[in-house]
Amino acid sequence: MLKQFGAKPTKADREKYTNSPYWNGKIFENLLETTTDVSFQTLPKILYKQFCKKENREPSQKLAVIPFNREIFDEPSPSMKAAWYGHSALLMKIQSLTILIDPMFGDNAAPISPFPVKRFSDGTMEILDTLPEIDLVLFTHDHYDHLDYECLLKLKEKAKHFFVALGVGRHLIKWGVEKEKITEFSWWDTQTFQDITITFTPTRHFAGRGLSDRNKSLWGGWAFKTADENIWFSGDSGYGDHFKEIGEKLGPFDFAFMECGQYNEHWAQIHMFPEESVQAAIDAGVKRAMPVHWSGFALAQHSWTDPVERFTAEAKNKRLDYCLPGLGELFDSGSELKSHWWEAL
């Protein structure tokens, strides 16, 4: 279990972080003042609901995942192709490059906790074995539901390169990834990777894998610009003005994966409610949006389908086009999939 914690920042790491304007000398800070209403007084009630009140928070049966179809995935296409595996785990093909974002395919989102948070689907770790060589793996931040030690061990030889939030690289290095394969990003940092312009975008969140490393690494989202289209992965975030700024600097976006799930009134400033996810997409100039960060784990007290039901209702209300693929289903940025597949359960 100790390996799951990753690595603490060294003196050299902290000196490197000073190059980021978002490092205050001790920790990284959000653009807006950000707090949570979790205290010694509220924590017992929150934990009781989390681990004892599970009605409708998990599906009544394990969710099936459509097997990966290499032949369809490899077909040439000017549009982005993708397959979503629940929560924030996303496989993409942009032009000819195979990209993985937040590839947490493990069965437990709380590996250091005495109370496991089990995945809604079985056998997802085996999916990694069926995927082709990965050109680029991206991590938005270092939380356990996004960066998993066991998954990283499977990927470190399969992946050619890693783009990560500033500070996350130290975990990968400790787990055996060569330093030369890792590029770290502060907010608004941009790199061109084989004709794709990739930018790390700000979010309103936090980071850390233990009690002593809170906000000792950064958090964010990823924007991908090609000659043909503009794609955005929002990353975990509370609502804020940064979404309009992202749209002004990098938008409009043809397609966006919007964080939508694991929200609660006690941490409303670090995770968006579904209506806020829709508004954030509109703020950023998104043409078609897809809700992610749901259908993987029960990390908050809402029902497991509440995120997608409220997101789609608000998207219809605000006239935002949206896409709803099934788990593992291949789709592209022009897809108009709107099947309410979860209702069949």
C-alpha cells in the first residue's frame, strides 16, 4: 500500500515549482479562493452516508463494457475517435495518434482506505492488455480515481510518452517511468506533439495522495487543437470564471468531455453540479459536450445516474448538443449518440 502514495516532493522539485506563477512557495493555489465544508463536525455524517447509505448510488448489476474493436479504431478518420470506460478513463485517437487520459482502470478508487470504493464494472484492468501501443498518456492530477499505481505499472512500457500536471511526474518516476518520457505542465503551458497542439488548462480543484502532500502538485484539463478540430477535456473542477477564459483563449471547441459527477454541497467549489457542467461548456464555447466522471465509482452521495440525467435535461434546456455513448463504445466527435443505455438496467 505504501507504493500507492507515490513520491513526496524533493527540494529540487520545490525549486522547479517556483517557475509556476500558481505556486506560492509552499503549495499550488486555485485562481479563486476555494474551500470545502468538511470538518470534524461534518465528517462523521458524510462518512456514514458514504459507506452506509448506498441505495441507488450503485447500479443494481455490474455494468458491461463493450470490448475494444481494434479494426474500427484503426480506420483512418479526420475526426477524433474515442471510447470512454467510465469515470474519467478515456481512450482517444486524434489523427493517427493513440492517446489515453486519466487511465484509471482499477477496481478500487480508494486503495489506501479501509473501506474500498468498488468500480461499477468488472474486469476493466484487462482492457489495458487489449489496447494498442499508446503514443501519449495524460494525467489531469494525482488523485487515486485518476492516477492508479497498478494501471501505471501496466502502462509504463506500453506508453511512449506522458504529459502530466506539474508535480505529478515525481510519482511516475518513483514507479519506474523514465524521466525522459515525462513532460510536466503548468496552467496554459503548450506543447506540439506530432502536429497536435496540446495545452494544459486551469481548473478549480486540488491534489494530493496523502496527508502531507496536499496541493504539492497541480491539477487541470487538456485542450487538443489540430488543423481539423478543437477538442477539450475539462478535468475535475468547481465552477468559475476560468471556463470563459479557456473559451476566449483556446475555443471554440468542436467537442468537450465535461466533468459531471461526484458533487456534493459540502465540496461544491471543487466539483460541479450537472447544471454547472452544462454552463461551463457554454462558457467555453463548446459545440457538443459529453458528461464524464460518472458511471465508474460512488464517490459522492447522489444516485449513480443523477449526473447524466440532470446534465441531459439542462443541455436540452440550454440547447447544448450532447453525446451519450455506452461504456467502451467507439464514437467520434461528430457522433449524435443519445441513447439512455442506463435505463435498460
